[in-house]
Amino acid sequence: ADGKGILACDESTKTIGKRLEQIGVPNEETYRRQWRELLFRTPKMNEAISSAILYEETLAQNAADGTPFVDIMKANNVIPGIKVDTGVRATFMDGETITDGLDGLAERAAGYYKQGARFAKWRGVL
């Protein structure tokens, strides 16, 4: 949307764990969910954010009251999206990497759509 941003909250469990560790919080599903709920329930979030890229865990998570995060986002006119690559790995060439995730992508994308995702992000590391 014009003048609004995309919230990238698609950190893997490992990456968000590093962030939580820096503030002394254990990398447990409960704490990851609480952090994400704080983001999605921020008052007037939709005034600055038009959409959010989610991690697979987040797409399936519910708030403490049982409301799916996707429903909270939709109620605030924030479009949920999903990170569809499955990670980056080294290639046979020194220093080069490749993004994984093409295998099974169509099936995963169909499942993500059923869960409420309406766009996808593919990471390409150079």
C-alpha cells in the first residue's frame, strides 16, 4: 500500500533464538509467540504496515486468547505472507551459496494459502 511498509518477521527458530538470547529470554515457543503477539497487537500497526512476512511456525500460531495471528492481521488490514525458501547452504564452489526449497514448493504454497498467507517471499543470497 502507498506509503506503508512490509514487516519482515520471518526469522527462523534459530535466528529468533539468538535475538531472544541477547535479552536473556529462552528460545521457547511460548516466548516466540509472545514476542510475535506483541508485534501483531500493536495499536495502529496498520497505519504503517501493509503486510507481514511470516515464518512457518508463526503462520500456524495463535495468540494467548486462541485467535490465530493470521486473523488478527486480517482484522487490522495487514496482509499475511510467508517465507517459502527452506534455507541457504554452501555449494561446491568456495564461498558460494544456494537457496533451498524448490522441492515440494507447490504443495507447501497450497498449504500456506489455506492457512491464510496471500503472498510469498523467496530469499536469494548472493
